[in-house]
Amino acid sequence: MIYREAGDFKTSYTADNQTFPIRFDRTGYWVILIAAAFLVPFVITDYWASALLVPFLIYAIAALGLNILTGYCGQVSLGTGGFMAVGAYSAYKLMTAFPWMDMFTITILSGFITAAVGAAFGLPSLRIKGFYLAVATLAAQFFLVWMFNKVSWFYNYSASGQISAPERSVFGIVVTGPNTQAWAQYTFCLIFVVALAWVARNLTRGTVGRKWMAIRDMDIAAEIIGVNPLRAKLSAFAISSFFIGVSGSLFFTVYLGAVEVGEAFGIQKSFLVLFMVIIGGLGSIFGSFAGAAFLVLLPVVLKLVGVDLFGWPTDIVAHLNLVIVGGLIVFFLIVEPHGLAQLWRLTKEKLRLWPFPH
Amino acid sequence: MKKLGTLTVGAIIAAAPAMADLVIPDLSYRTGPYAAGGIPFSDGYQDYFTLLNERDGGIGGEPIRLIECETGYNTEKGVECYESTKGEGALVYQPLSTGITYQLIPKAQADGIPLHTMGYGRTSARNGEVFNNVFNYPANYWDAASVAVNYLLDQNEGSLDGKTIALVYHNSAYGKEPIRTLQALGEKHGFSLTEIAVDHPGQEQKSQWLQIRRERPDYVLMWGWGVMNQVAIQEAANVRYPMEQFIGNWWAGAEHDVTPAGAAADGYLSLNMNTINPDAPIFEEIRTTVIEPGLGAGAGDNVGKVLYTRGMYAAMLAAEAIAKAQEIHGTSDITPEQMRDGMAALEMTEARMEELGAPNIGPVFAVSCQNHGGSGEALVQRWNASAGAFEPLTDFITPDTSVIDPLVEEDSLAYAAENNITPGCAE
């Protein structure tokens, strides 16, 4: 009734090709964006920022990055944790080597460094695919973590091997370090999320994205119609790593403030982001957000309901979380391999016909 | 999902009235590869406060409210736990994880909440003029390294010249802490140090122990935690490394670390910063007042064990600091800032420990504004597999402060310079 395309006339090609063809979606998008940018920063508390919104935004960037590589280009990667570590350590080295640099520059530069590393580790994808590629990226994961642990130059020769983010600001507003205000943390991440999601959306519906999808659907056929697999695959690796590097950098500088590579960027992180992409929906921008929101919020909500509301023992709730996430992954793989994004799509289809489906 | 979150958060905020009580968060971990150590520690920590509530109605007439939060030894969950409890008026945090400690040091400083990292965390926090809000009494990792070396010196008629010592360590901030001190001590006493890293969680150590088997170092020191300890002791037994030359630090010397290796673990040595006495009067009281009425934090089967004792000792030190703070400020409902003053003025004497029902549970020490590290003393204990208990082998051994003090000075001043801190006592 409300959600329909009837009466929404398009008179130009641009209007016809827009991201949200239905007026209701368009308004919804702007309302959410305006609320996120101009309402949330004024009401946000430390707890909401550190426990929910900042990790959600950062994981959303990582999920977007992995979705570009795995969902759009079909190259399975288990190296996300390692690439996030590259972003974090680049940010640390840049922050300590150039104290005058502002955080926007640092974050973007760490993204570019990660893109270079990602493209290098993407080279094997030209020769191998599927499980074999997954194993090659797994090697990247273990190699990078080992390297950041072993070479003390990366952590400035500190006794413990921990890296800690010093205080840095953007236009006079502190965004890293313990004295950061919740709204500054949140807004800084939000700017990156909005910009990168916009980039991802527009890349994936243009030439570059179509080439990736052609490679994903059948690489030989893609090559025959004129897609250069070298450029398509390596660009997917580089751009995906750029996203993941930015998220790793924000993860360290804005969110945690101090990390240890093995603990923060281990193989579990790679799986976590992969699960976000699978549960959210492969090959979908919305899915990246849905998956990240789901896996960040689920443990917190379970804890709030289980421990604080019902008074269950904390260990039972922690175990329950593992059971539920595991069960959901199995459920989605069997029942809805396209994830939450597909459920959302189906809901919208139904809504268009509602209340007269026949 | 988001809506549900909002609703529950709203409901909880509405449901929790602001009560005048002493809030003690317990950032515990009862799940994951480190749970074996986390469970007894947390049980001991909580049971002691429950005992105070039941027996004395709290501290100074003020009831204690415990908030347990599961971290799983994970820094992200640690941050969530910290943020969710700090607004409740938390007096002191004891995260029992070096990773979470590093995370919380700057945050706790900014929020003015003290952090007590008993025998873990950042060693240079001993310098109270730089780390106003962080305390690591009664001992830290560099003390532990020095105590172990002093013990070995004692075993070798005062000379370790030409000896080889291997350090098997958890490849994390925790395990890397003692390396610098051991290197300095190696230069001083003429032993050579081999560093052997074990990656998290430490279930696979075949290659590390193969290396030890090949090189046959005179002594092996271990900085391990969680499942890593059991595996290492089992592997040491497999390569027939003599247990009396194998010394774990105080986080690698609990019953559950040695029992899986059975009789082969007999003679395994480890450090300890507290004594073990399951028959101490305090444990009797905990058994009758807390465990029997079913108020215990865990199943009650850990009472008196190594890590339970340490958890209880941590709670005891916190309770003493609260009492001290109440005394200094003349109010029973203290704030985190006042708690910090109480911790900085804490004094543990033999008579006081006796009075608390735990005679000689730890070293005698006094905290000051400059020294947040206590005496640094620790003892060496030996596992007796047939009796199923650790037996103390030495008295409390004093660390070599001439090596540690300059290192603490250097590291803490570097931190101060990085973070624009002017060293000085807290106001």
C-alpha cells in the first residue's frame, strides 16, 4: 500500500538507474543518514559508542571490503585479520613517525598500504582458485600475524609488543586516545563508513563491479568476452584490502586504542568477518551492514537479556552465544544462502503486493 | 535487533536504582582456553566479598555489590565490560589479563578509576608517579624474573656463569614482559638466554620442546597461562626434561596445570606470590558462611587451591584498601578517587594477615605514592604429585632491585613522554 513503485515516474536514465528506485526506500535512506549524522552524536554515551556503534561501523567497513572480494569477485579470503593488522600497524607507525599528521590522512594512507599488501597476496589468485586460494590467503593471515609479532620495528621495540595509539586529532577535535569524546569517535567512523559504502555501491554497479561479477560467475567466459582476469582480480584484492585496512586502522586507533596482534587480529577475526558476510548476504552492500550489525549486537543483546535481565551465570550466556552463532550459520547456509539481504529483498517483494497478493 | 537492544538497555537503566554501596566489578573469564585459570581466581575473588557481606555486612557497614562480566580473555569484550560497569560507580578493576590491562591503563587514568593488576599487566606501573591510577603490588613480572634467577643463583653457589636458560613464553604482551629483565640479568650473571615463543592458545608445542630436547638448556623458565601450561608440562615430561630444572612463573603453577601429566610432573617448580594453606581459618569461614548456604560464585570445589587463594588474596587487598580509604576520608561510601588514596596508603603487616585469618598469605609490604609495586617478593614451590599439592621450597625471595629499578624508571618515563604526563603524585 505504502511501499510501491506505482506513481513514482522516472523521466531520465539517471533516475531510472538510481540506487533506491522506490520513493519509500529513498526517504528511508535519507532519514537514517540524517538521524545517524545529526541526532545520534548528541545523545550517544560512552557505552553506546564503545560497545555497540563504533564496533558496528568498523566491522561494517571490514565486511564491505570482504564482500567486494568474496561476494562480488568470488575470491574466498581467510586473510581479513592479517590485512586488518596491516592497517593497524601502518596507522601506528604513521602516527608515531609523523606526529603532526591528522587522522584522516593516517587512516587513508594505512588503507593504501594495506591495498598494496593485499594486491601482493592476491597474486596467487591468478593461478589458483576456490579452496586452494582460501589456503593461500590463510598463509597470508598467519604470515602477517607472525611478522608483526616477530619484527620489533613494527611495535617500536616496546618491551611488551603491544601498540598503543597516542592522542591525535582532526581539526582540533581529539579522535584517538583515552580523552576522546564518544560523539567524536562515532562521527569519525561514520564519515568513513558513509564515504566507503558510497564508493562500494558505485564501484559494484559500474564497469569494475560488472567485471568482478563476470569473473565470479564464470572466469573463462569472462575472459572470452574481454575481461582481463589479472586486472579484475588484482583490483578486487587491492580495493577490498583498502577497505579492510581502513577498518583495521580505525579498529586500533579509535576503537581499542591498544592492541596485540595475535589476540586482536588472529584467525578468529578472519572468520568473524567472513561470518558477517555469509549471514548478511554475499554480494550485497546492505548485507554487509546487516551481518556486521547482527554479529556485533548479538553478544551484547544476549548479555543484556541473559545476565542483566534474567540473572543467568555469565559463562552460560557466553556459551549460548557460541551455540546461537554456530546454529545461525548452519541455518543460513542451508535455508537462505544469500543471507539477511535476501530475506530483506523477499520482504520488500511481498510488501509491494500487500495487502492484495493476488 | 537494534530495537530489542534499545528496549533492554532502557529497561535496565530504569530498573537499576542508584544505591549507596561499594561496587566491585569482576571481569572474569569462565569460557575459552584460559578458563581453567579464570574460574578459580574469580571464585576466590567473589567468595571473599560475599563472606564480608554475610559476616560483617560489607566493609565499614557499607554493603558490597559485585558485578560479574565475562571477558573470555578477549580485549574487545573487556572494553564492553569496562564501559558497562564504570557508570555504576566501580571502585577498582582487576581484569586478570595483560592485554585488557594495557587497554584500560589510559582509560582508567582518564576516568579516574584505579586499576589493580596483581602480578600481571604493565610492570613499569610500579612507578606511581607516572601511573597514578595503576597498582601492581605485591609483585610484578620483572620481580618474578629476578626472583627465579636469584633462586637459581642460590642453587649454583652464587654463579650462573656459562649456564644456559631457555624462556618458554606465551607470545603476547604477557609473555614478552620478562625478556628485557632476563637479558639484563643474563649480562650481569653471565648466563645465556634462549627465547622460545608459543603462540596463543598454546596447544601445539612439539617444535618448541624438540628444540629444548636438542639444546638441553640448564634451566627452563616458563611464562605460560591457560591451556599452554598443561601442554608444556606434558611435553617436558615427554622429552624427559628434568622437572627440578623447570620453573614456571606464578601463573604457571596451579593444580590443574600439573595434574594432566600425572606422576611425570612430580618435582615441577613454580613461583608464587602468596602461600597456600587450605586449612587457614579464612577458608573455614568461607566454607561455612559462603559455600554451604549455596552463595559461592562457583561449585565450591576450588576453595584453598592456588588460584582460588590468589583470587581471594586479591579481594582481601582490595577490601583492605577500601577500609583504608574509608579511614582516610572519614566516609563509608567512598568514590573511586578515594579508593585510589586507600590503595596508595595500603600496608600489609604480619599481624593484619593473621587477624584476617590468613597468616603469611603474602609478603609484608607497604604501598606509597611513588612505589605502586609492593615488595616484589615471591617464593618457589614444588609440586608433589603423590600428595597432590604444591609445597613451598623457599621463603619469600627478594628480587634484585638494582637491575629492575633502572628498567622501571626507563620504561615508565618513556610512557610519560609519549603521553605528555608530568610525573608526580596524584592530588
